[in-house]
Amino acid sequence: MKFSVIFDMDGVIIDSNPYHKKAWLAFCKKYNLFLNEDELENKIFGRTGSEALVYLFGKEISKELSELYIAEINQNYRTLYEPFIKPLDGLVAFLDILKNENIKFAIATSAPFVNINFVLEKTGLTDYFKIIIDASKVKRGKPDPEIYLKTAAKLNTPAENCVVFEDSISGVNSAINAKMKVIGVTTTHTKEELTNTNFTINNFVNLNISSLNDLFNL
């Protein structure tokens, strides 16, 4: 049995959430909205931009206005993050291991494609990821399992044979709802907060294939 690997992007490929946080808080300040730390981590991160805005405003807003707001937030994020962006420690070496072992991998993220292009280009990872499922490809955001099920289908791998790297609570629950193995990445939440995962890592340094094989009793 061959397993496949699925990576969330924000908080997994890169430690971007501090910059997303700054961008969202600046947006809230501009429009006289309030968002606390708990809401940010559990209601905003991991969800699609339109879902996050519905939560923030407490009502549906027009598609046109939603797109304008999301574009504004994401432009702020990219401007803030560009001078500091880099892959999470150990990620590139781990991706090389996966390639050498002929293990298929993909990205499944609630981020818009403009942010995905920004991240992959600025980190030099564009050539690594051939399969990417983004927010535009799904109707329901995390914790719904749709995004992970669609990614597994693209990888031509049964969901139960996939392992997901996730940092957000909604993302972890999405992968669990898809019946996948989940490795928590402690960029956004602590190890204690990610108790539903199979195990947690701080970064990809020293992570090896045997750790993944053990999840599938290989």
C-alpha cells in the first residue's frame, strides 16, 4: 500500500499566520469590527475568505463586496509578509525525500490562488507542487472534508491512505472528517490544542518516511 501526503499551506508550508493576523486586525480596525484571538484562530484561520467575512460581519454580504474585502486583506498580508517569507524549517529536504521515495503529494488550502502563487514563487517551491486544490475548487470550507476528499481524488489515492499536515483546528477536523491521518504542525496551536492529531511536529526537521509508515503500519 502506497500512501500520499497532503499539505495545508498557511502555517504548514510557511509560518504565515502572524502576518494573516496583522492583515485581518488592520482590516477590522479600518471598518470598526472586533475580532479576538480565539475567534481569529478558530473562526477565521482555515476557512475560506467569504466564510470568514460572514462570521465577522454576522450576515451575508454581496459577492462583489466580499471579493473586494478579501482582495484588500490579502494584499495587506502579502505586503507585510514578503520581506520575511521562507519555507518552514526542513520542508524542502522533506519534499525531496518524498520525491525520491515516489510518494505523491499535493496542497489543499483555503487560500485564494493569488496567495498560493505568491507563496510558491517567493519560497522557490513552484516546481514541487503539481497538484493544488484551492478555495475556488470547493463549495464548503474546512472543517467540511470536501477539500481533502477532492485532493485525494486528484492524487488517485483512497482517503484512508492519505496523511495530512495541518496547523488549524478547522483544518485538523476537516482531515479527520475525511477519514485521513493527521499530523499537527504547532505554528498556530500548541501540541496540547492539537490533541486530535496522530502526532505533532514543530517543523519538518528530522521528519522521516518511517514516521509516516508507522501511521499505516507499513
